[in-house]
Amino acid sequence: MSSPASRPAPPALLPWLDSLRCPHCGDPLALTERTLRCPHRHSFDLARSGYLPLLAGTSPTSGDDDAMARARDSFLATGAYAPLREAITQTAPAGVCRILDIGGGTGYYLAGLLDERVDAHGLGVDTSVRALRFAARAHERAAAASWDVFARFPLADGSADLVLDVFAPRNPEEFARVLAPGGHLLVVRPAPDHLAQLRTAVPGMVGLDPRKEERLAQALDPLFSTVRTTEVRFGLALDALTARDLVAMTPSARHVDEQALHTLLTGDSEVTVSVLVSLHRRR
Ligand SMILES: C[S@@+](CC[C@H](N)C(=O)[O-])C[C@H]1O[C@@H](n2cnc3c(N)ncnc32)[C@H](O)[C@@H]1O
């Protein structure tokens, strides 16, 4: 077996090399074996698991912990959110080649899209190391990198055709900067009654901000025009384990005690998934 140092860089990273920029000085990066270096000798070693750490020494402002990322992986592996994955794939414009998945988590939605777009390649970005380990092997045409969505992205202007943002934090200015002219942003967020039954059953689950849509429109409007918004709505029958994973993969995990979850979610339940999927075009 080859040692990590002698293993070649993941082929999925190669299409992104010309677009990547040093997070310290903004200069281009060149790859030698498993290290990217800029002309000022700032260097970034690929992680053993294959993702590219580009956090540049700053602590990320937010990100999922190990348990949340594992719960997300287990939950998504059940196929419970397959209708949403399908809706995302249907909504993405034809002909997109370079797809940036912001706060991409385990890479589930990006992988679904790449399955359908055989000429496209993806880059999943996150701050969660555990999520990045999943994302680095989510698809043969998906690379993974760590950076903070709230900082300047280590990417050249116009490097992507599509930015995906699925239940993830947003930075509209950077989305617009790294999108090519005419590029698109696809945003997925919960509708007001998303998982309402679960929110009732589990006290302490984080509520949804009723002004979320208004604030999203305000943030996007100067930079993007909305092409369309659709609601994806379906009922989901959950066994107790899957319901617990569904709570444990959300920010509510930090507010709900795991032992309490075992007591509250013991049998099968039925929940309504209700999310908004919108497509926006860079102005
Ligand atoms: C709710 S999860 C969604 C994950 C994935 N898009 C999905 O739907 O399966 C939000 C993701 O955003 C990531 N995240 C949170 N804060 C971030 C930040 N400041 N920069 C980059 N990613 C961040 C989390 O680690 C997490 O993986």
C-alpha cells in the first residue's frame, strides 16, 4: 500500500488548480506532489483524506462537529432526502461545468448533480473536518477544500458556473465575485413548516426565523435576479434512529440532550419536509 505522501493528488482537484488562490496573498498556487505553493512560499498540504486545507490559520466562525457530520451522513444514506436531491439536480441550469458547493457537508447533493452532469466537476467547501473527509470521497469528480464562507474565497474571479448553497451559510458578495458572468446561484433553505412535527416533539429544537425569506431577498437582490423558486414538499416516515439522526445533524444538536432524544423519539413518526429551492442569476 502507498503511503499518504506518495499518493498522487486527487484527480478531481486538477480542474480547479488554475482558479485556486493563496488565502494569504491572493497569488496563484502550483501543485507539487501533494503540496500547493504560491510564489511567496505559502504552502498547503493535502490532508490524508484528500481535502485541501485553505483556512489560512484563521479559526472558522462556524461549522459542524464530528457527531453532526456523522449523523448527516447516516441520515442522507437512508435516501430520505432523495426527492430534494432530485429537485436540486432538476433546478440546476443545463451546461454548467464548474460547480462550487458551499457548506457542502458530506457532498451528498453535489454528488447527485455530478452523476447527472457527466462533463461537470465540483468543489465542496466546508469548515468541518469530518464533513470534508466524507466530501473528499463523495464523487470521483468532486474535490473538497476547507475555507470559511464568511472570509474572502481563495478563488479567482469568475471561477464557477454554479454556486450551490444547501442549508448552508451564505456570502452573496463572494458568490457573485467567483461566479462567471451569467453564472447561477442555487439556494435551498427550510420553509416555515419544515419538520414542524419534529419541532413540536422535541423541545429545544432551533426554531425558524419567520423573516428569513425577506432577509434572503434583501441580501441577494443587489447582486442576483431570481429565476424561479419552487417548494419541495413531501411526507417522510421515520424510524426512531433516523429521526434522531435528523435532529442530531442540525444546529439543534447543540441544544438538545442526546439522552433526552432517546426518550423522546422511541417509535416511528411522520414528518413533513418542506423546503424552498431557488435559482438566481448573477446580475
Ligand atoms: C446544515 S449543514 C448543510 C450541509 C450540506 N449542504 C447538506 O445539506 O447536506 C451546513 C454546513 O455548513 C458548514 N458551515 C458552517 N459554517 C461554515 C462556514 N463559516 N464556512 C464554511 N462552511 C460552514 C457546516 O460545517 C455544515 O457542513
